[in-house]
Amino acid sequence: MMIMKFTHAIMLGSLAMASMGSAVAADDNELFGGEISGNVKFATDYVFRGESETMDGDVPVVQGTLGWANDDGWYTGVFASNIKFADPNLEIVTAPYIGKAGAFGDSGFTYDVMVFSYLYPGASYSNYTELWVRVAKQFGQANVQLEVTPTLDDWFGVDGWQGVNYAIHPSYDFNNGVMLSGSFGYQDLDGEGAEGWTHWNLGVEANYVGLTFDLRYHGSSVGDDHLVYGTQTEIFDDRVVFGVSKSF
């Protein structure tokens, strides 16, 4: 089974790379007044708000993003990754998105508003959508971003469950290809039998020979008494994740 899941991951990565390569080769990345870009990432795990999306790092991940953006700040695209959950039908997530980014005049504050849908082929009962709202401010080489991300429908397809993620994302760019970044947030979850949790990460990114290397520590507040994840706390264990990515 592990070999099969890893094969799916490699196929996903190959497809993403082929698609991005075709996009890059066409008209110098330009399409409909905007620019095509892409990214492929290989990592030891996929951690989302403190939770391992691969059953406690049971399989490595291959992720791909293909996007389009124009000078007015509009953008759209799709993200995809292999995953692994207790539900065997949850093997891949594909996530189309559309958004608008810009600045608040000359204030130095920027905004980014995006609709992001999580689609699970073979497990459509788990599909859901979030509205990402982010405001950021640059302070020299440091940047601070605030995020409020509510669900627009039932969280992970669970009837009556609604969520809002609140987070702060600070970062510091050393202007030498190295960046220190982190996140601290709270995933609020409302509904019968629901309970939220705190999550955080801290890591360093380094650009070298055209690749981006990322080493990151993840943690959360989920324990044995958690109403939702108390029986599977291992997927919320503190962990270190290593990844390498290439942008096109």
C-alpha cells in the first residue's frame, strides 16, 4: 500500500512538472494579460495547521501548484498534493483557488483575499471551501501577516461544523537567500462535538542553485482529551519537516 501511495505521489509530481513546463514554454509565460507560474515541492510530510495530512508522516509528499496572475492583482490556479488519512478514499487533494491582492494606498499595508476549495477525488463528501483574508505590513526586512480564514460551507464535509482559522505569520528576510518564518494560530471549530486547537510552526528557508530548501518545526495543542482528535493524537505530534521546491 505504501508503494502504491508513493507511486501516486510521483505521478502527481510528474503531471505537475509537465503541465508547468508546457505553460512556461508558451509565449514567455504570458496568457490573457497575465503570467503563468508554477511550483513543485517534495517533502517528508504535509502539515496543515498542526495536523499531518499523511497519517503521521507515513508517506512522503509531492505537491504542485499551477497559477496565473496579472498586474491588477487578480490571480487563480490550482494546488494538488497526495495525502493519506484513515479513510482510504482520501488519497489526493486538489484545490482550485481565485483571489485578489493589492495595497491600501500608500499606507504600506497590503491585502490578499482568496477563495480556496479543498476537493477530494473519490471522497467528495469531504469537500469544503474557505475564504482566506490576509493583511500584511513590511517593517524593513521583517514582515507581519494577519490571517482570518472562515469556512464557507461544512468543515471537511461534517454536517453543521463551521471553522475559522486565526493566525499571525511573521517572517524575516536576511537578503542573502535565507528567510526565517513562522506561524501561530488557532483553528476554531464550532458544531456538535467539535473543538478547536492551537497550532504553530517555525522554520528557515534557503535558496540555493535555483531550489528552495525548507526545514520547519510544527506543533499543536491537541492532546488525549481533545473531542475531535483525542483518539488519533499522533497526527498532531510535534514534528520536523524537510522540503525542497522549484519554482517555474
